[in-house]
Amino acid sequence: MTQIISALSEVSARYQAAFVDLWGCVHDGVRAIPSAVEALRAYRASGGTVVLLTNSPRPRKGVEAQLDQFGVPHGAWDTIATSGDSARAAMFRGVVGNNVFFIGEERDLPFFEPMHVIENPAEIHLTPLDQADGIVCTGPFDAMADLAVLRPQLLLAKQRGLKLLCANPDIVVDRGDHREWCAGAVARLYTEMGGESLYFGKPHPPIYDLAYRRLAELGRDVARQSILAIGDGTQTDIAGAMGEDLDSLFITGGLARVETETAAHPDAEALERYLASESVAPTFAMGQLA
């Protein structure tokens, strides 16, 4: 049964490393969450290593710049693994061909910048849909619009047998007080329409492989039983941790704050009902990372 805790420090001594989700845990899409920053600083001061494990479609440097903008200090983390980098590696290995149709916003164009760690990378060209070998999606064209506006293009893509590379498996995120669609929602719609979607972020293995490599780059050889995964997404953070056989800490005050009746802490009965409905079993739960 999931144990409700009040502070990360109650359990952190059991773990040498933490895989920490960003949006909804460390920041709200606008600014840093102070209690989370202090908790991660304290964890690092006690000897723990923090890997920020995010489904952001941005490269690692782009996420680092965003953290600076939001006020998340470098002292709160050690390294970053992004869904964007995991998906970019697959793209440059040619999984959706050389000519790709891009679904996303202009701010995500750095996704296509060269990735020099890939040997003999594919040459990627952005093309109209009718000339494309595949699709890369970093999110909808308009994160606030009804996804149905994409149906005509997705139907044409399905008819042409194109694969869709999803750079961010999240369905929604909360930016401050506003909920936005993510690339995962587009990929889900495409799959429902009969198309094929490829995923590289949480809960899928490629991003965890990247996170383990990031730990190794720091000289940390950490057994899985000594890693704690922290996040507010049941079908991304918690399901992914379960798939990797990692203990997990569910932050209930993020995406599921209504369902778990979270004020300072989740309501125990509401939390149990919600987790049963989601078919997940995190090791721990708390309202806000602190």
C-alpha cells in the first residue's frame, strides 16, 4: 500500500539517486516551486544525486536555459535527461526517414539541430506533409486548441503509412493555472485513428536508458533499488518507474490534485481510489515535493 509522507527527507536516506520529474514537481511551467528546490538541495547535500528526468521535447541545454528562467538553481540538480534528446537520437538514426513533417511550435525547432554523438546521422529535412517520410511531433501547433483540428493532416499521414515520432509522451501539463495539450495527446489521437506512434519518453524504456547513462557519466554506479523516481504523472512517472522496477514517490498536488483531494496532503481514501483507477502503485505519495 502507498505510504503518505510529509517530506522527502523521511525516506531519502534509502536512495543514492533520484529521477525527478520537472513540470508539476519542481516548477509549475512559470516559476520554481520553492519547497521542491530546497528538498532537492538538501538531498544533494546529504550525498544524493538528482537526475532531472523530463518529458520535455527540448534538448538538455534548452531545458537548462528554461530552468534558469523559472528560477530553479543549479544547486538543486546534477544532470538532465530529456525525452527530446532520447527522441532526437532515434530521429537521427533514421526511424522516421530523412524528410519529416513537423508538428509543433517554432520554439521547438532546436529539436532538429545536429546531434554529434550519433555516428553517421541521418540528414533531416523539414518538408510538407505530402512529401514526408515520417512525422516529428513536439506538441500541437496550438496547445490550447481542440486536437480535432489536426484530424485531416493525421488522416492523410495514416493513409500514407507515416510513422509519428512523439517527442513528449505527456498528454497534458499545467502552465500556471492553464492546462495545455502535449505531443502525447497528438500521438494518442493518431494511434486511435490507426496510425503508428513511436515513443521515447516516460514511461518508455529509452529515456530511462538515457538517465542511467547520465548517472554513469557522473561516475555513479547506482543499483535500481537505490533509485527513487519522483513525479506527478501516474501513466508516465509512476508507470515508468514500475516498469523499471524503481521505487516511486507520487506528487499528488500536480495533475491529480482534484482527484486525490490534495490540499497540503492527499486524502488517503481519495488517493487509494485514484491509484486503483489508474492501475498504479507508487511506493510513497505526498502533496508537494518538500
